[in-house]
Amino acid sequence: MSVWFVTGASRGFGAEIVHEALSRGHQVVATARKVESVLAAFPDAGESLLPVSLDVTDEEQARAVAEAARAAFGRIDVLVNNAGRGLLGAVEETSDAEARAVFDTNVFGLLAVTRAVVPVLRAQGSGTIVNLSSVGGFVGSPGWGVYGATKFAVEGLSEALHAELAPLGVHVTVVEPGYFRTDFLDSSSLQATGAQIADYAGGPVGATRARAADVNHQQPGDPVKAAKAIVDVVDSGKAPLRLQLGSDCVAAVESKLERVRRELDEWRSVSVATDHDDVIRTG
């Protein structure tokens, strides 16, 4: 039995991960901005669930919740940084306030919770951190530029954390879901930029806006299966650094890897020619 600490636990991926963890006999600290939403989502969880209010951007509150979790269950084995928000719009259309709001939750909120929980994991000499990224954290797409930038940041942070914490017995996995049938594309989760520039309407940004509306609740991914996969991977003790979820994500990642390889090979001579002349090249 493990103790899971899940942010954004009242709906979407967070709620499904909580359900799956509880069904396997794990104990769960389930957090959301409003504890009432957690209680409503899990009315019969019993003593295995600790529902707690947490604004992930409030680091003092995050530390208090981490201490409450340790006091209640004695340890924290798995941190799932799931809380996040979306933003749809061209990069140019995104105001400073809109960009900062999505970075505050998706990046600085993740950092705040991580800083609050990692001391517990280090003291134990064990644990797993699961950071929810997105296919948009590996493959940039028109209309998702600023949102994707937050997830690219999560990817970079996760790679560094993995290298820093592995010698201390703590593992990090970053999860990259494609389009899943959650409420992410609802207005309650996804914000659109206030500005919409006419020049973008007929191009790929306009197409992205239309697709987001058309595909909502018709996405190919099953969040119940995704939650099972995430808990399976963590429970296996063999979690990879990156876990792609959904056939659409796998296809997008494969396409980008091929594209980057072709471009790298095409421009290799230019790239390596920028070394000092006394550098011995090995490849």
C-alpha cells in the first residue's frame, strides 16, 4: 500500500487517478482549490482518502498540506502534479496577464507543490513524482503556443529533477497525454485568449479553434484507461522518464522525432562547423 498525493483531484485525470489508486488499496491525499469538490467526487472513500483544499500557487499552503499528509498517513510515496489550466490562442494574441496566469498554475504551481513534497521523499529515500505534461509539451502546435510552452517547461524540469533525485532514491516520470475525453476543452478548464486577430482566422490557428470545439467529448483517449496505465506504471517500479498516452500522442511524437532527425542530418555540417578549430570531433 502506498500513499498518493494528487493535485487537481476533483475531476479529469486527477479524479480518475484517485479512483484507481483507492481501488487498489492505496491511501490518497486528494487536493483541489475547493475541498467540497473533492468530497462530492468521492463521497464514500472512507479513511483511505484525505481531502484537502490546495491552491497550488500558494507555497505556504502547499507545505501545510504536505505536512498534513505526512501526519495523517506517515509518509508520501507518490506525488502526482496534475493541476493545470489550458489556454487557446495564437502567441501574438496572448496578453501578458493571460500568459502569466497559465504559467502560474502549470509551472510555478507545480514547482511550489514539488518543493513542498520533495523534502518528505528525500527523508524517506524513496518515492515517485509524476508530472502531467501533454503531447503539447513535446510537439508545438499552432494555437497552443503558450500552453505548450508551460508543458515544455514541465518537460525540462522533469528531466532535471529525474537526474537530481535518482541518486536519492526518488524517481520522476513525465506523462504526455494526447487528446483524452475529459473536460479539458470545456470553458471551465480551457481559457481562450481575449484577443482574436483576423489574420489568424483562416489559417492553422483558426483550424485549431474549430477542432477544439468539434472534438470536445469526442476525443479518442479514455481517461479511465489512462489512469490505470499511470498507476500500473508507478506500481511496477519500472516507470520510464517519459510516458506517452494515446495513439495520437504516439503518432505525433514519432513524426517529430523523424522530422528532427532529418533536419539534424541535413544541417549537421553547419552545426559542427561552429566549434573551435582545435576541437576533436567524434561524430
